[in-house]
Amino acid sequence: MPFLILLGVVALLALIFGPQWWVKREMRRHGVAREDFPGTGGELAVHLLEQAGLADVTVELTDAGDHYDPIDRVIRLSPEVHDGRSVTAVAVAAHEVGHAIQHRDGDRLFLWRIRMAQAAQKLEIGAAILFATAPLVLAFVRSPVIAVVQVGVAILLLGSRLAIHLVTLPMEFDASFGKALPVLSGGGYLQEQDVPAARSVLRAAAFTYVASALVTLLDFTRLIRVLR
């Protein structure tokens, strides 16, 4: 019985942390600098935005991870992508431009995720409060059952962010394979032998938010930051 419990815990941890490990592995594997690339990921993003008629969308350097901000209309890229000359850099940059194009075109899933993400932030605050007050409930009510239920509800609230990203995975795949890959391969931005590597990176980019949301379920330090 203890062995089965241990096996279950290992399987659960693999399910939670495995996707993020895979995403980071793919990004690193194809992140080797290429001297034959004419520009950086940031430069490509600016160029693709101009090609798409999105000159009002800017590109910025960030330490908060690669993403498109639909509120400020900014594509924020990590130093590795913004200043990098690699398959990972150009593929991730093109993926984020794909989101800006979805926003321009009024993609329903994209607009829906914006609204749901705002609601998820409120649910996350509620989850943080439930986690923080669970020890107090246990101390004053002296009911482990209530405390366990409270923690369970908090985890379910955190799961809302994961649910949103799972439901909107088609939107992520469209940004990768409906927008970015055709431009990169058909526009001559990548050589033919680099397309399989770009496809791997774009697949990882599509799963980035899902992988991060899974880890969030056990990221209690993040909950503490939410309450501050």
C-alpha cells in the first residue's frame, strides 16, 4: 500500500512538472545561436507586425516571460528571444505576433480568454485567502474535515486558470501553426532544414500556459505574493 501511494505521488508530480520540463527542454534544445540568421527575434517581431499592418503594436524586453499583452498592445519578449538569433527566438517571436493578429481579427477564443483571465485573477485571490486561513479554521473550529475541504476548494479555484488554458489550446495552436509556421516557412525566414525544429518549438510554445498553470497548483509562494 505505501508503495502504491508513493507511485501515485510520483505520477502526480510527473503530470504537474513534466509538461513544463518538456517545454523548457524544447526551447533550450533549439536555442543555439545561429550566425547565419540575419536578425534577432525582436527584430523579426517588429518586421512581422509591420507586415500584418500592426505598426501600433510595440515590442519590449521583459523578464516576465514571452507574451502578448492585449491591454497595452505590446509583445514582451525575454532577453533570449528578443536578442537571440536562434530557431527558438524567431519561432517564439512569430508565435506572439500570431496572438496580436488574432486580436486584430477578433478571434473569439482569444477575446474569451482575455475576459476569463481577468475572472481567474479574482478566483486566484480567493484561493490564496482560503489557503492562508485554513490553519486558523483548523485552530479555532478544530475540524480537520473543514480545513481539508477549504484547501480542496482553493485548489479547484486555482484550477480555473488551468481549465481556461486547456479550453483555449486551439487558439494557441492556431497562433503556432495557423499563423507563425506558414509565415516562417513560406516567407523565407527559415531554411527548409530548420522547419522541423521550429515546429517543435511552436508546439512547446502552444503548451507553455498549460504547463505553467499546472505548476501553479502547487506554487504556494505565488499565492503568498497574490495576497501582498
